[in-house]
Amino acid sequence: MARPIKETPILYGEDARRFEELMKHPRKVSSKELERREKDYEYFKSISKFDCNE
């Protein structure tokens, strides 16, 4: 059986402000980096035993 999902912690103060700013201004990713990530994703998907189409 699956374990129950824990409550998501709530951020307050400086942590909350910093998190909100990071969400508003995500870091830019170069096309080269994006291509590398996609290749990595495809590789790990190919070796995975989990089938998403079931």
C-alpha cells in the first residue's frame, strides 16, 4: 500500500518572499542545455522499466 502524502509546508517571511521572486523570474535555459536535457530524458525513459502507456 502507498504511504499517505504529507502536508506541504507553508513558507513565511524571507523564505516566502525569496521563493515568490524565484517563481516570477525563472532562470533562462540555453537551447544547448535544453537539448542536452531532452536527450538525457529520452535516455532515462528508454532504460526505465515503467511503461507510461499501460
